[in-house]
Amino acid sequence: MSNGPTHADYETGLRAGLASVRVRIREMDTSGGEYDPATKSVLLDPFNASLLDGLIHELLHHVHYHRLAAWGVGEEPVTEALEDSIVRYINRSKTRRRWWRRAFAAKLAEGAE
């Protein structure tokens, strides 16, 4: 067994990370999402990716920015694998899904002000 982080550990970190970014919906031609470390902002395009998948993916870039950057060209495949695993974990619980739905709606409302 691994002594590394659990799904719950990752989710806790991502929840905390959500509090420190700005999230906006924007049409993008090539991507479902984008994270800008300079402005700590996440852009999502729900046409290209589900909102939950895109949000988790970009939050992984935000929360684990320096660790993931060390992977070089492997950064995206590693992030995608973690995203898939964490999204499945979230979707296995109505309580977790509800938390993310509400937190996402609140974060969008923040950006609209």
C-alpha cells in the first residue's frame, strides 16, 4: 500500500485551492479549461469539457503547480490521470457532488459581482 495522498487528501487540497482562485466561464476554441498562475484564475469552457472535470483539472494545476511543472511534457497526462480519479471519487458521493456544485455556483457568483 502507498503512503501517498488519498482521494480525500486531494479533494481537501482542491477545496482549499478553490477559495484562492477566480473562476470564469469563457468560450475557448481549443481547450475545456485554462489556469493562469500569474492571476490565479481558471477559465472553463463547458462546451469542450464538463464543468466538474474542467474545474478539478485546472485546480490540480493551481494547487500542485510546482510539482506538476517538474513533469515537463508529462504534466498534462499526469494531471488528466489525477483528474479522472478524483472526479470518479467525487461522483461516488451525493454529498461530495452537492458540495462541489454549490461551491462552484458560489465561485461563479463571486466573479459576476
